[in-house]
Amino acid sequence: MALVLDKITKSFGEVEVFRNFSISFSEGVITCILGPSGCGKTTLLNIMGGLDAPDSGVLEGFAGKRFSYIFQEPRLLPWKTVRENIEFVLPEDCCCDAYASPASRAAGRRARAEELIKRVELDGFADSYPSQLSGGMRQRVSIARAFAVQSDVILMDEPLSGLDVALKKTMLQWFTQIWQSDRRTVIFVTHDPDEAALAAQETFVFSAAPVRVLEHRA
Amino acid sequence: MKAKFNGRQKWIAACSVMLMLVVWQLLSLYYKSDFILPGPWQTIVKVGKLICSLDFLAVAGTTILRGLIGFAIAAVLGIGLGIWAGLSDNFRAFLTPWLVVFRSTPVIAIALLALIWFSPDSVPVFIGLLTMFPLVCMNVMDGMKSVDPSLVEMAEFYKVGRRRIIREVYVPAIAPFIYSGISSAIGIGWRAIIVGEVLSQPKYGIGTRMQTAQTFLNVDALIAWTIIAVLLSYGFESLLRVSERRTVRWINF
């Protein structure tokens, strides 16, 4: 199985981002999309995640799939603590069977959130508010949130672009470590070839808009 | 949120109150008549007497109760309709003319109409409601415009239900706007309710007592009731600020 976009067309006003564009992503691996800024990488993620619809074209293998999104900014709710931010996106019955009582459902969500907080090494910060954390820590919360949801695909839109080089490297190591545990399909958009080299099993290099695939390394 | 005064500024504020009392004293010495302007000391004694009088609780309590009823209805309607208008441009287009009319109608015109339509006890409530509702509602609508759309997009992406998005994304985001709307509504609504009482003359009410005092030229009682009204309003403001600090404490981090 693969996630296939077939003959996609998408324009914003006069600007044609995709013209008869086709691409296929293997499942169960981390795929990087490299390309100049503004070439339509984010648009591609938004189309895959259903935040945006293509003008024409077909998406295959997307039915019934759940997605997580690690946005460029962490997008945490400032009035919720780290744990509450993660619990916020968990479905009501995410971590137990359908007959569980509301209390044990809540306990299940809480346990799930704490498990992920531990995995991104934010133990002790579960009750902190986002404004009390550094930029890198906030982005880790957003990564924890994406993994906490039992999704099939994780979409990542340059989540490390605001961080310094050393931090980027450790964040990517963490990310691949957590990823090892359940090997979800990851589509990772970046403009930084070093990030791609560190994380990706497959890489697509995109041209400027209208997008063509310049290179495909698997 | 308003910053608290430091020691020096508290001292300046205290001096300012002293100056107010001195000017008052000088004016009362100049006019030399209790029927025009009694002195501050005499008036403060009168305030004490009024507070200790048998029916003080009934008088002040009734006015406060009217305020609370009008305020509760205005807050529920204002917050509810304000959020709805923030979510739907169509509803905003529908609501805006109503708000413009309510906001620009002179309080006295509302009062005169209410006198024809309602019983004396409910006239002040109605006036208070109509002055407070647009203030709360417009602040909430401004707040809704300021909500970060990327947070809403995140919540929708993760398939969080509409109700939870309203309760857990929109409402906390607009909390500071709700508080500033409520704060100006209470200040203006409280005054409107007393104007309503002066005009409609219900059995109990601070406004009723002011009107009576004015009729019999009890200027000290008139000013004393005014001071009581100011103190009560200040009390509500302080309560509101305490509750705001507790609710939106995440801002302070």
C-alpha cells in the first residue's frame, strides 16, 4: 500500500502550484520532501491532511486514515498545560474500550499523555504552561501530541526551522527514536538537506512552482 | 491587565483623595449652607447613619439585586450572541444593527419608554440590561476576531468536536475581552440602574432614596447615598479583578 496523489492541480489565484502532479509515498517509512521555500510543500501537506482541497486530481489510499500534523509553529493552547494540550487532541475513547466509564477514559487519556511526555523527555513539565517552556521544548510537546494520537500518518511542516543547528540534530535523533517504536508513515517537509539526510529513508527533491520532482532517492 | 500601584503611587493616590476632601471642605465653607453643600465630615457621619439604619440592607440589597439580574442576563446574552457572531459572519451582519441601536439610544429615552411598559421594580433592570448587553457583546465580538486561526485549524485537524473547540479554544482566548467588557458594563450599568430607580421610584432602591432626599433638600443624604453607590461599584470592580487574575493566570507566566 502507498499514499498516492494522482494528477493533482492546484492554483492560488494566478499562481499555479501543482499542474498534473503525481507522487506516491511508501507507508511505514520517513519520507522527506526537499525544496525551495514557497514551492508548494506546505500546500501538498495540507492537501494530504485534508486542510486544503485540490482543484482537480485523485487521492488514493487516504480513505479511513488518521493524520497527525506537526506544524511549523508548535500551535499549543497557551491556557492549557503540557499534559492538557496533549489530552486535548485525544479522542474520547482513544485509550480504552468502548464500554469504559468516563473516569477510566479520562485516566486512559492522561496515561497516554504522560507516556508521550516521558518519551520526549519533558518529565516534570507536565503541569507547565507553554509560556514557561523554551521554543525547543514547545516543539517537543507538539511532537508528543502528534505521536499520542493513534494516527496512521504524521505530516511535518519544517517543525525545526526556528531552532539552532545543535538542537535540530538532537530533536531529529529523538524523533527517529520515538518513531522506531511504531514506525508510522511520516511525510517530512524541509528546505534543509542536512535534516533530510539525518531522518529520511526516502527523499523527494521538488522544483519551484509549478512543482516537478527533480530527484527521488529511496 | 492593569498593573498594580507601587508604594509611591499608592501614596500619590491617597494624596489625591485628600485633595478631593479639602476642595470639598473649602467649597462647603464658602457656601456656608447645608442646603447647598454640607461638609465632608458631616456627610461621612450621614453615610454611617444610613448604613446602620434598619432598612439599609433592603434598600442597597434591592438595588444590588437589580444590578445582578440585569447583569446576569446581559452577560449570558452578550457572551453567547457575541461568540455566535464571531463564528458566523451572517449572524454578525444580523446582530450589528441591533447593537448599534442599543448602544446609541440615550439612556433617558430607554428609561422613559420603560416607564410606560414595565412595573417600577423592573424598569431599572431593563435599563441596566439594555446598557450592559451591547458593551459585553461588542467586546466578545472583538475578542473573537483576535482568536488565533492557526489554533482553531489545529483543533479541527485533530477532529476535536465543535463544542469543545468553542469551550476550550475560543472561550479561554476571549476571556480577557469578556472581562474588559464586563468591567465597563458594570460601571455604566450600575449608574444606569440608579437613574432608572430615580425615575421609576420603586419601594426600595438607592435611586429612590436619592430622589426623596433631593425633594426634601436633604443634600447630605443625597451625597451620602452617592458615596455608598460609588463604594459598592468599587467593591464590584475589585471582586471582578480578583476573579480575572485567577481565571486568566496563564497570561502571567
